[in-house]
Amino acid sequence: MEVSVKKLQNSQVEIIFKVPKEEFEKFREKAILKFGQEIKIEGFRPGKAPKERIEKEIGETRILEEAIKQLMEEHYPKVIAENKLEPIVQPEIEVLPPTNAIDGRFEFKVSLTIIPEIKLPDYKKISNQIKRNKILVEEAEIESALRWIQKSRAKFTLKNQPAENGDFVEIEFSSPQIESGLKRKDGFILGEGQFVPGFEDNLVGMQNSQEKTFSLKFPQDYSKKDMAGKSFDFRVKLQSVQKMELPEINDDWAENLGNFESLASLKNSLKEGISKEKEMAESQRVRQEILEKLADNSKVEIPEVLIEREKSLILDELKEKVATALKIPFEEYLAKINKTEKELKDTFSDEAQKRSKYDLILREISLKEKIEVSEDEIKEEISKIMKNHPVEKIKELARQNFGGQNLGGLDLEKLKLYIKGEIKKIKVIKLLEGLIK
């Protein structure tokens, strides 16, 4: 049997199998034997029907497909290993027309997409040059956290008078110019600047169940550039107004919150908590900066199949957010934003390309640094996933990361490969972060 491997553009590979007639006939015979054991043919016990009857019952097309499958199972892994190829999708098989009528050899082509080659910059130098911000906790931040706790322990009573600053209000609001009029709900302390300047001023004086429409011009320096300086119409319904009574902040109050000896003890605990949150945020910031600089200085041609896979993952993430945050069916969400699922998915292209590039960079560094993952680490992570996610979600994760294969039942080996890759990425990020001075 002759095998030729040809690398094409955009991480495509073409493998041609040229199988002598006699050799392919062996696989064809094995395919017929397999069908003979599996199918029921009237008048014969399983495995006892004559070859000619099985061929007639099954048909040449199915026999050919099974013969190729068996040949692939035997020879394809060897070809992949010998040529150091790493497929990322299931191969496509095409039977070629006879090219040699004299010896009658059988030929077929296997097309697949592989992990692309990537040219990395000096990732250690890039990471080393990134600066980490110093973590400081201001007294004002501790006081703000104290006030948040104070408000969370406040007593609320329904109020049948007009809303005033300092009241807790619950509203339903929408704008025809924002998300196609999608209705949102929120609850907050009136007057504390949770919304665009001027929005809350329009709520002062409103009564329970009252509705109001007004226009508001967003500031020129508004964070979302596409909305800055523009006017928007709002419809707001005030669903409830509640008077808020705050407890006094003192030692007794602090002691009642938990294991705190005094107000000072509570403040120290808050300072430690804020410091840890800031450290985590700073760690996330520097990791993102590392990835962005590595991506800017790396060269790789990302296969479309990886981008499409990442777009599907982003879409799944959005579906979860819509279900948990908005609590509406995804079809209703699509109707609100006036997009089909495909149109929405297509808007994820840039983000999907960026994520795919990050993954390829981290994978390549893990190979260069010989990052290893132990079986115990994989088992521990799988245990966490099994505990926190339904089996269907886990199946979907594995399916999307292994070339769109239909796993049927939960394939733990494929899940292990996925988890192993994720752990490696985390280890690489920590390695790079550790290089920052």
C-alpha cells in the first residue's frame, strides 16, 4: 500500500491511500464478515448466511464504507503518528476514480485540518517586561464596604408616598434605541448614581406602579462610545418604593455580624478581603496583557474550523447568561434584538479569532516548556466539573472540543483530553505571570 501526505494552505492536509486490489479485498471480506455477524437474514442463523446473500442484502456502498473504515482504523493512526500530524476535526474521505486499470488498485483521499504551525516571539522576555501595579487599600474603600454591609442589613417598609432620594426602588425600564426595547428590571437606592446622570432624577416623585417616559442625552465621555453624546428615549415603571432604615455602625453591630470582636476587627477583615480581590483583579489584568502582547507578536494562520468552534462556545455562554440573568427563552431574546441565531453568532468572529489565537499560543508554549499534567490533577478537575455541571453540559464541552464528534454517552477519555488541555493552559499562564517582577 502506498501513502502520500501533502500539506496544503490554512492547515489543510491531504492523504492519498493507494491500496492494491488484493490487499483491499481483505478489508472488504472483513466488512462482509462483520455485517454477516450483525444483521438478520431470513432463513439463516447469524454468521451463517453465504457471502453472496450478505452482499445482496447490504449493498456495495455500505460494504465499501465499512471496508474503508476498517482500513482507516488499522493504518490511519500510524500515518498520523509518523507524519506528526495533529488533526482537529474528523477526517473527510473521498473515493477516487480508478487511476490504474491494469492492476485495479483502490484509491481514496483523506482530507483533514490539523493544528497550525505558530511562530512565537520571546514570550519570557515579553512577560518579564510587563509591570504589576502595587496593591493598596484606601480607608474610603473600607468605609464603602462597611456601608454596603450596613445597607444589606437595613429594614425595608413599603412606602405609599412619592419616591425620594435614599429610598429603595424597584423599576422596569426599556428604551427602543437600546437592545430593540428589551425590558430590564433593577433595584437600587435612589440617588446613589447607579445610572446615567439624570436618569434617577426622573424617578424622584414617582409613585408605586406609576409609568413615565422621558428622553436623556448621554454624556460625551460615556464609556460606550457608540452611545456617547446621543439622546435616548426611556419608558420606566416604578414597581415599588420602600423606606430604608439603616442600623448604626458600632462595635455591637460588628459583633452581631459574625466572629468579630469589635468594629476594628471587622474593618481589618474587610481590608484583607478587598486586598485579595484587588490581587485577583490585578492578576487577571496582567494575564490579559501578556496574552494580548504575545498575540500581537505571534504569527499563525487560524483554521476556520477553530474559529467556528469558538463562536459556538461564545454562543453557548450567552445562552447561559440569558437564561440566568434575563430569565427568558433564548428565542425571545433573539426576537428582542431582532437577529437570527446565525446573525448573532457571526458577530462573534473577532472575539472567536482572538480566543483561538490565545489557545494556540498557550498550547505551543506548553510544548516548549514541557508542561505536564498528572492523572490525579485530571481526576480532581473532572470531579469538580461533575459536581458543578449537568452531564449534558459536560458532553457538549467534550463534543465541541473534539471535532464535532457525536459522543453519544459521556466519553471520559475525550473529556480527560479536554481537561488536560485546560489545566496546561492555566499552568502556562501562571508560569508567564511568575516571570513578572
